[in-house]
Amino acid sequence: MLLRDGRRHSVEKVRELILTIKKNEKPEQLARLLAELSGLLMTAPGMYCARVRITSQFYMGMEHGMTAAFLYTSGEYADEFIQGLRWSGMEAESVHICPEKRTDFFRDLHRGGFEAVVLDKSHESLLLPLALIAEEPQREPNEVRNPDLMRSVCLY
């Protein structure tokens, strides 16, 4: 079913690109595919992430030795992940990240010490270095930023 504004189409396109990138054997196509996916991640409306209640930070997991945020293309996928966290004793909630807030979301991930994003963990997932999606934000004058400390808080 296609929604009025094409939202379902863009989410389906993200899922299609995940599969295409995973199966891609031509390096010359990979850069184009990753650029297309990065663009959709900034604009596709159906993106969800987990936030841990005790820290009020986005959930940080480890994936292939990298600290990663788990980003989902549907609320149902995110809710499945949240349920698994609850079963393990962690209180978390699903957060919808609307396109207007997406740039700030990725900046917060950089500031928080995240190194990567995993799309649709536990489904057809894909690990992307955060630098491929968004540049690290410039430091403001007199800004104190300690991603190592934030990473320690999230992983503790």
C-alpha cells in the first residue's frame, strides 16, 4: 500500500538498497548505492531507534567491534528489538526519528561516541560506518565534547 506522500515507497527503497548492497559484487557500483542509501536515511520518514530510559541516550550495541546505534525502517521492527531489551532487564523505548530531526540525530550519535549504524538489526541488516551517513559536527568555541565518556556511560 502506497501512502499519500510516498512514505512506504521510500522505506521499501531503503530495504531494497540494503539487500542490493549486501549482494553487490561490483565495487564501482557500491559507492553509488551507499550514497543513495545515505540520502534516503536522511529523508525517509519511517526511521526508529531505541532509547534507554535510565541514561536517556540512544541504545549502544557492539557490531563487528564498532559501537553502533540500531536504526529500524519500521516501528514493528523497533518494537521487536525493544521487547528483547526488556526481556534482558533493560528499560527502553522506541523513538520515531522524523526527517526534520535526522541531521541532529546523526550529530548526536557522533557526539555520543557511536561509530556505526546498523539498519534493521535481526532482519536483513546492514552495518554502515557513521561517517558514511553524516559528517561529524564542527566543534563550537568552548565546547567540551568527550565521546569516550559518553560511550562508557552507554555501555555500562
